[in-house]
Amino acid sequence: MTSQTARKTAPLDGFGGEILTPDSPGYEAARSVWNAMIDRRPALIARCRDARDVVRAVTHAAAEGLPVAIKGGGHNVAGHAVCDGGVMIDLGLMRAVQVDPDRRIAAVEGGALWRDVDRATQPHGLATPGGLISDTGVAGLTLSGGIGWLRARHGLSIDNLVSAQVVTADGRLLETSADQNPDLLWALKGGGGNFGVVTRFDFALHPFGPEVMFAAPIYAVEDGPGPIRAWRDFLAQHGDRVGSLCEFSTAGGEDFAWEHWGKRVFTLLCVYNGDAAEGEALLAPLREQGELVADFCGRMSYCEVQEAFDTLMPAGAFRCYWKARYLSDLPDGMIDLAMQYALDAPSDNSLSSLWNFGGATARVPAEATAFGDRSMGWMYSLDGVWSDARDDAANIAWSRGGWERSAVHGQHGRAYLNFPGHGEDAEALSGA
């Protein structure tokens, strides 16, 4: 080991967390992220216990001229949480959630997962908009927008971010809110993860749960687009009360009758953003649009809904390439494209989805957050998911192909930053 390398990987003075170098026990596990395609080796991993450790890690990286990556949940498909040859600031030891039920505020440390938030807030009958997979990191999802089940009534995750604590690139520890450093708070609301290391998020909470109405009627793609068109028209009337997506997948396993195994299907997934009994009645027509392959509709706890899809994509189990595009509208031609692309998926593990917007999400002015324009009515996402490296090219081509072909229906060329492929289109979309 050269003296220069030794200097760069030496322990940080006063650091209270854990320092890992390539020869440390635990280094391999710590550098791994959710997408199995990502294989990068930082020179040093700083597992921080508090904001002071983050300050020390940031100033150390700056002094040594090393690049920095920040790992919250490690769920970003492009692998932004880990870098080659630099400092990986791992917030995984910082997962505390403090709930103030009287003020309806949750103070969430930067390494928390959404399941940490949900499990802390639901005993008080409160929730804030999170994602659809409970082991997603709060930080990564929030900083690029945060699209979850509660968007119809309460907007995106960023719309509920009321303040934060941030370590900036020059090592300052700042509080940001409507009254302190408001420009920084504005940037954190959808501008991505390049404005500092967020060590605490403060979210507004809303009465919701514990029982909610979840709808998941499943239809065969081969039976045609009728149920999707009915779902689209239903949401035109009720999109201010229903967070929903139409998800294309492959039937299989004990949840399906064997005669459906291997068929491409679509699920009209909905969470009613209000009283469960009221939602059960309202969503009933979505179960009556043709012959069902399966039906997973019913009342359940909000935490059960939030964790229902975790087993689809366990961390590190699959290779992934995801793209998404906002849509101005959802015409029949876009529905037909999505159905054909679902049939053409080269992997049975791949998913694609049509997401609705509107409601509280649409009511936020474009200039209010770095997320920008809220006039998109829909989003189309393509989640390429497979296990064999020999299939990389075919699966990446499938995701990119659908993303490119949907451009004719796209809104101003914009894309959701949490589904960025491997980040290669960032420059083309930076002004969108």
C-alpha cells in the first residue's frame, strides 16, 4: 500500500461511527446496493452514527479530493449510493424516527427506510406519503419527488417536507425550513441528491389508517385493454381520492391458479385515500370489468399495503434497469403500447406500469418546488428485472425501447429522477 493510499483510507479524527476499508470485515456487505448490476469499490466507507460524523466524513473527502457517494437505503437503481475510489457516506446506522403526534410531525434520520416511518407513525393513526416498497430509503425517494399511495390527497413526499438538517459540501451543518435557508429547502424538494447530505427530514403527518381499502383486481393482457380504459375513465372522476397504478407482470406462484402461470397480466392497484368502507364501495366497479385472473381486493392495515410488494425484488437478488416518463395524457394508443410492451418483456420478473396523478399532487404550483411542473396526468415506467448477466443487453433494450417509443405521449421530455436507468440520460433531461 502506498503512503498516499494509506493517507486516504486512514480513520477520520473524532469519527464516532465505523470506518471500513477494502480489507475490513463487513466491507463487501456495506458496499453492496439493491441493484445487483452495481459493482463499485469505494476507498473508504464511513458508517455515520450522527450528523457530526457526516460533517467529519464530508470534510475528510474534500481535504483528500475524493468523490463522495451517499447511501441512505441503497435502493436507487442507478447505484448513486456507491462510488469507485471515493468516500461512501453510509447513513444506515441513522434510522431513528421521532413522532410528535400533537404537532403531527415526524423527524426522520437520513438513513431510515420507509417501513421505519410507517411503523412509527401508524400507532398514532398518522402517515405521510412514502413509496410503494417499504425497504426504499426515505432520503433517495424524497429528494427526487416521492410518488406513493397517498399522493391523491396529500401529494408527493416533498410536498410534506417541512424542514430538514443538511451537511453542505463545505462541511456546514444547516437547518432549513420556510424561515431558515428556504432556498435550500426548495431545492431539496425534487432537485435530486446533489445539495448536501440530509441527516434529518421533518415530515408533516396526516390522519390515515390503520385500516385502508386496497384494490388489486388482476386481468389477463390477452383479454384486451377494456379494463384499463375503464380504470382510466374512473380515475378521471375519482383521481383526487385514489392513488393508483396499472401494473403489468407475469402470473405465477401460489397466489395464482396453475392454469394462469406464465401469462402476462395487469393489476389495477388502488389505495383509497380516505375511509376504508367508503373506499370499498367506490372501488368495487374496478373488479367488474371482465373475467378476473385473481382478486386481491380487501381492507387491510396501511403497513401491510406498504410492505406488500417487498418480496418482488429482494435487495441484491436481481439485475435492474428502470426508466420512466411523465405523460401528458393516457390515450388509447398509449394503453395499447403499454400492453404490447408487457407482452414483449424478455424477463418474467420485469414490470411495467401506468401511474395516475392529479388531486393534491397537481395542485402544487410549478414554482413552489424544484420538482417543477405538476400538469402531467400520468407516468409510464418500465422496470427491467432479471438475474443473468448474459441477458443484460436484451433487458436494457426493452426498458429503453418502451421509454423511447412513449416519447410521443410524453410531457415536455420530462422523466422521473428516481427511475433514471443508469443515469446516462441525465444531461438530456437536465432542463426538463
